[in-house]
Amino acid sequence: MPRRRDRHGRGIRGPLASPNPLTGRPVPLARPSRVAFFNDCVTAAMSDIAAVAPDALQDVIVGVEDVPHLNVAWSGDRVPLSAALEPTRGRKAQIVIFERPLEHRAVSRSQLRALVHQTIVEQLSALTGRSIDELGGLEDWDD
């Protein structure tokens, strides 16, 4: 079994969890990556909406883009957080969430989770014509 890198005999660095029951060695704690956490936020928001209004997401595709493309038209000097595309004959309605602009607006991970939920609810409300309260309302931004 390969040994972990141990520079200058100092041992494993970083916070440790309880020992692995099989080996007895401490296990370093791993925090989810930025992308994995953002995807978890989107998944959690969609499951929260589905719990309140099960049929609201039925014909809507939710996708994540890193940043808006230059060919996406937006007005003013603010970068859009998301985009909603109406359904057409051969395509379902789509909501596109832009990861980096949302991350830059949030101060903490809990605020990012609330902002993602709020953004999806607002776009879904615009697409379906349902009220924001009917779709689960907006989450509180306070930490």
C-alpha cells in the first residue's frame, strides 16, 4: 500500500477525523469542491421545490453553466445570474444557472445555497406563471 506523502517526517497535515476503524490511521477531512457544492445547492433547491409543488419542474430542464456566453444578450452593467428559455416545438423549457456570478454575489456557502434557491424559484415562476410563494418562497439570506 503506498504511503502518503510525509514531508520531513511531520505527519499528515490538516484537520483530522476519527481514525479509520479498519486501519486505525486518522483520516483527513475533505471538504466538497466548489463545483460539487454548487451542484448540491442546485439539487437541493430542485428537491425543495419538488416537495412543495411536485408538478412545477415536470417540463423544465435545469442546467448549470460556468459563466454566461457573450452571445447572451443582457441589459445594463450587471452580469445575469440565470436565464430562462421558453419552450418551443421541439424543446422543453430551460432554466440555466450561471455558477460564477452567483458565487461572486454570495458571501458564504449558506448564502450561496439561499441565492441558488431564490434564483431557480424566480426563473421557474417566470416560466410557469406560478407565484413565488406557491413554489416554495424565497429562502432567508441571513447566516
